[in-house]
Amino acid sequence: MCSLTPSAYFACYTIEKSAEDLDSNIETGISSSKAVEKRQTNGYNEFEVEEGDHPIVKFFKQFVENPLVLLLLCSAVISLIMGNQKDAFSVFLEYRSEKSLEALNKLVPHHCHLTRDGHLSTVSATELVPGDLVRFGVGDRVPADAVNLEIDESNLTGETKPRKKNIDVIPSETNYVESIQERKNIAFMGTLAETPKTPFQISMNDLGKKLSYLSGAIIAVIVTLGLIQGRQWLEMFTIGAVTLGLGVLRMAKKNAIIKKLPSVETLGSVNVICVDKTGKCTLTENVMTVTKIFTLDEENTFDLEHGLPPKTSIAMREVLKIGGICNNAHIDEDGKKFGQATDVALLDCLIKMNMEDEIMGYERVSEIPFNSDQKWMSVNCRRKNDDSSKEIIYLKGSIEVVLGKCTSYFVSETHKPPLDVPAKESVMRHVTAMSSLGLRVLAMASGSDNNKLTFVGCVAMYDPPRKVEKAIRDLIGGGVKIVMITGDSDQTALSIARKLGIPVNPSNHSNCLTGADIEAMSSEDLRSVIGSITVFARTAPKHKMAIIQAFQANGSIVAMTGDGVNDAPALKIADIGISMGKSGSDVSREAADIILVNDEFVTILDAVKEGKSIFYNIRNFLTFQLSTSIAALTLITMSTVSGLPNPLNAMQILWINILMDGPPAQSLGVEPVDENVMRQPPRKKNAPILTPALIMRVLTCAAIIVAGTLFTYITEMRDGIVTARDTTMTFTCFVLFDMFNALSCRSEKKSIFKLGLFSNRMFNLAVAFSLIGQLLVIYLPFFQAVFQTEALGLDDLFGLIVITSSVFWIDEFRKHYHNQKQEEEDYGTVAAMEMA
């Protein structure tokens, strides 16, 4: 029998027995001092992280699992023999990156609500100790093993449906329950699923493999030709292997970094962002206030925006009473609030009306929690200390659903007229008027039969929109469609959309679909109209999934925001799932790709900018690396084919490798975000990384570098004998070409003079240190012996600068020509629009 956890035994205990054994209290929890003692004894509430593969094992597994790294084995070994440990042990950098990811998980720690010393508080889940009294809400992560709730255990048991939990003792002759599935009174801590690779990561993996095979083939040709010409095989193998490292090892390293890039990169290609306005959202402040109350007894709407009404009817007080009883929020003695914003708003209003005592006299018997599909919540209550009192159902929810369950309306306890058609029409007129102001309306009802309830009234709540108009405008200007999805009515949704700057038709609802509309449509019908829709109202989780799938079927890359437990499926199927860091449920955070730590919509705009910048920076990096690699391979190939001695020795190639793979190359990846990046349209889903324009730029730069370097090499080697000066001039020429090429690769289209010569401080420092290193290689005797170089004169350096800067000036001319052509096209477009 396998070893059993404590939950196997506590499954057979009563609540009282469990509390006694754990030295706890089922009302007040444990004391703070006792918690400290238990933590000293039991430690923190966290798993012992299983150690990953040993670095040596990880090192050799890379060669088996990745053909690209396997192809580099010879290069790494030779580099190590020649004293360049940097290349040989580069694979260990990935191990370090994975360790960093473990630390990143701590940026969004899991919290829980617990009662200690009789007070409710929120603490880190790692602070829990045995015996703590934990309070759960819908969507909360289970922070430790617990009792009495319904949870999703699919990752643990394989069952797709949430398991119903109870507090009943499980009888067992052995005094323990071995099977996890049978422990129905125990809740288990959640687990995480593996995240799939993004399309960009997959394409980069494919590109890396293709480049490795191509480079390997070219090196094989070089080595073969050299051997046919009678050159020493060790010389050719050394040059070939080291050059292979020059052309491919950098790609392997960059690929490893790309594998670790967050999904924010994919945001750069997102062209539809579906923002869930229901619940805790990025579009509104999520600070609700009850501003209006409507009852049918006087067919009047009480306005609370400017203070309390001078008098209150019985029905109005009944509305607030139901709002307080059918409520899971809590406000402690210090005024700290726990719970959903709508529940907190109802409690706030109740306190303002001095009605707290009216709800204290009831005890809850059972509850049916709110569900996005049913759109209502109810509790069964009876009066405290009165065994003869009957259970009463108190219900709150959307107006349409609540009215459908009601047959009468409330005037007083003794007067409940029938809820006929004229009465319902009166209710809907007032609801429509309140919804058109952007207010969320909740209806209240009570009774003894869930399908024959008494309509009591409505409350309207205001959740102020956040100042996100500019962010929305910038996203739309960048080719991103903003879609608002909400459970509110269509009138409320459209009103809020207009305030936020989301495009809607002011004269009709042509930009809005409801959940009922979606259900009445086929998938094809939804696909055909979804391009013109910007607001979805009265939606449930299944509708969100249908919306995302319709956009995706039309070729869009969709980001979806969400905070609730029911948003998890939609967050999963979206190309990018975005959850709230502060207010989102644990379930939504686990399902998401990106977590907004500050819950701010503006952060999405920043992420999209960063995503686009990452993509363009990677393209700039690729341009630099490919042009330099092609130039190096071509230089050696042409020299070999022409029967010329190798222009660079192995150590010089390794030095070039260090420079190109080092600071100058890496600094291209941190080029500051260009403010004009949002003017670029989102990258298409299947758009290739290497576009024809990029390939042409790469080949042009490579051709200039090869031509200039060969010119220098042949000019210096006039007597047919290769001297240290000849290789030094050639070597330095190639390095300076690299520096000027890196400078021009900082931007694909923008002139360096407009970009700012000193705007990327890291790049400037990288180039400065690289040039200092090159001077040391040329002028220090020790390095002269290692690299087989000799000192050059100032006139030599000046001449090399003139030659090597050509790659920069030619690329500047290309950018100027492209920008001028673009301006002419833009001017023509504007002129045509003005004429039209």
C-alpha cells in the first residue's frame, strides 16, 4: 500500500473531531500565536519542488533532443580546446533561464481568505497551517486540503465535471480512505497544465533547424573542397567547425531565449481584443455604487445619487433586505471589504440605510450560487431561534430571468397583487431607462416556490468607466479591433461602450449581439456578421467561446480578458488569454497566458507595443546575424573555391563569434520601443519571419561585407604570401563591418539619425567595449601572439573605417528611399480621400 496523506484519515473524522485534533475552533479558527507555533513545527504550506535534471544530464540531453545542438557538438568541443569556454558551456545558460522562470511564478502568489482569532483576513497560501479555517469563493484556488465545497479536480482525477463536496463522515473499517476519488469531504490543492508553444515559437524552431542544416551543408562543401585542393584535413575541420559555430550557435542561443519569451510577443500580432466587462474588469473601476432603486408599489425610481431619500417605502426596504441576505460579501470592523463588487455595493447601501439589524435575524439554510448561464443567485433562509418559521427563498439576478420566475409583486407582506403584463411592461420601461444610463440592474424577488416568486424591485448600480479612451483609440489606430463582452443588458452595454470610445452605431443596435442572438445563429451565420459587431450583451461562458471561435475562423488572432472561474475555457481557447492579477480568480489566472498585475487596460496597450517591438527587434537581430553569418560563410567559401589561403584563422573566427554573439547582437534585442510602432498593422498569423524585403536586405549587406573584406584581403596580399598584417587588416575589416552593420540594423525603416545615435545606451556601450577589445587584440603583445595579429597604423584604421562604413551608408540610403516612397503613397491616399 502506498503512503497515505493526512487527508485519508481526516476524511473519516467529523468536523468537530477534526477541529479538536488540530487544536482549532470551527467558529473562530486558531489563534495567531498557535499559528506561529504550528509553522515552526510543520513549516510553510508549499510543495517541495522536485529537482530537475542535473546540469550535466541536461547538457547531454540537449544533444539527443535537439538536432541543432547535436550539429554544434564538434564546434563546442574545438572551441573549448582552443580556450573559448563561452561556446562550449552556453547550453548551461538555458538551465539558468529555467531557474529564473521558477522565480517568476512568485510574482503572482496565491492568497486565501482565512479566519484567525475570529477575524477574516487575506494571507499568502504558504502561510496556512494545519487547523486554519479557510473561506472559499467561486473561482478561488484551493490553497490546501479543505472541506465542504464543489471543485474541479480534473487535473487530479481525470474527471471532467466538478465534484460535489460535503461535510459527511466517510465510514471506513480501517479508519482511513485510500482512494482519492472517494474522499468527497476533502478538497485538494490545484495543479497547473502545460502551456503550448506560440505560433512564433514554432516558426522560430523550424527556422533554426533549417538554418542549421543549410549551414552544415555549406561547411561540408567547404571542407570537401579544401581536402580536394590538398589542404590539411585538421585545418579544414577546425575552420569548418568553428565557422559552423559562427553561423549557427548564435541561432541556437537566440532560439532558446525565444522559447522563454512570454506570450506578450504574440500580442504584437493580435488584431482582436475581446474585453470581458462583467465582474472585475479593465474597462471600469469595479467600484460599484447603488444609485437607483425601483419598486412597483409606487411605480417610482428612488434616486440615491444625491443622498438618501426623505422617506422609504416598505417595498424599497424589502429590496435592500434581500440584497443584504442574498449576499456573500463581508465588511469587517475596520471597514475592509471582501467579496464581489455588486455584493459589496448592496451591503454599503444597507449600512447607509441603517438596516444591518434587519438581516442579522436570518440564518442561511442553503444556497444556489450565481451562475453565468442561469444568471441568478438564491438563498433559503429562516428566522434565527424560531424553529416554527418557514424557509423563505430570497433571489437576485437579471431582470429577464427574475421576472420569468415571478407571478406577483410586492407592496407589503399582506398585499401582493398579480404581476400581469402591464406591470411587467412598467418594470421594463424603468429598467430600459436605467440601463440606457450605463447602469447595471439587478432584480430582487422572494417567496416559497422558486417558480412562483414575488417580484420586489430592482437596484441600479453605477461602475465608473476607467480613463481608457486614449488606449482604445491607439489600439484601434494600430489595427486592433476592440470588442466588449458583458453579461449586462444591451442598453447598458451600448451606453458604456460609447463612453469608452468603442465604435457603436448611435441610432440602432447593429453593432450589438446578445447571447440569445448567438444561440439562434449557426456558426456560419455568426462568422458572417461578427466583423461588424463590437458589443456582445447578456452573454454566458459558452457564448464567449463561440465569439472567439468565430473570430478565429475568420483568420483573426484573438486576445481575451477574463477574471472569473467561468472565463477559464474562453481564456484557454483564445490565442492569448489575459487574466487580472489583483482581482482575478485563481482559476482564471492559471488558464491565462498573461496576467495584468495592476488590472489596468492601459497595460494591454503597453503589452501590444512591447509585443510588436519584440517582433521587430527579433527581425533586426536576425538581419544582423544572418547577414554576418552569410558574409562569413561566403568569404571562406569564395576563398576556398578560388584557391586563396584562408583569410581568417580559427582564433580570429572565434573572436568574431564572441563579438557577434555578444553585447552588440544582444543589445539589438533591447532597442527602445519606437513610438510609431502602433502605426504598424498587426502581423498576420501565417506571415513568414523572413520576408522577401528582409532577405534582400540581408543579402545586400552580406554582399557589401564580402566585397569590402575580399578587396582588403586581396589588396594587402599583393605578393601572394599571407602575412600577419594581411590577416590583421582582413580581420579588423570584418569586425568593423560588423559594428557598422549592427548600427544600421537597429531599425528596419527608420534612419539612425532620426532614431537617435545615443537612444540605445546598451548598444553604445556594447560597441564601445567591442572596439576596445579589438584594439587590445591588435596592439597587446599577448593577444597578438594568440590571434596572430600585428599593430596597424592610424592611416590603416582610417582607411578601414571608410571602407566598412559603406554598409551603413548604403542602408541609410535604402531607408531614405523607402520612407520617401511611403510618404508619396500616403500623400496620394489622403488626396484621393479628399477628392472623394
